[in-house]
Amino acid sequence: LSKNPVFHGRSKHIAVRFHFLRDLVKDEVVRLRYCSSENQVADIMTKPLKLERFEKL
């Protein structure tokens, strides 16, 4: 959604904040970077992790 400026009917449920972010990307105010699940600290408590993975984070 952040890189595709075309609005589709099936994406109507997407909140305004995502369209706002898409506009920021288009205007080159922000640049999104991919972050793998292994490096995503924000998701640490959203799913069970093995002990080794938990200790690494």
C-alpha cells in the first residue's frame, strides 16, 4: 500500500493513518525499510519465542 498509489475497493478498510503514511513515502518525507521478524523488537511479546531467540533480543 505504501508504494502503490492506486486505491482499490478491497482496501477501504485500511485506516486513514496508512494512507497518510503512503503520502509521506510518495513525497519522500519518510522511507520505509524492511525489518525481518527476527529483528523486530516491537513484536517480542506478540508470539511465543524459543529461549535462544528471547535471550538474543
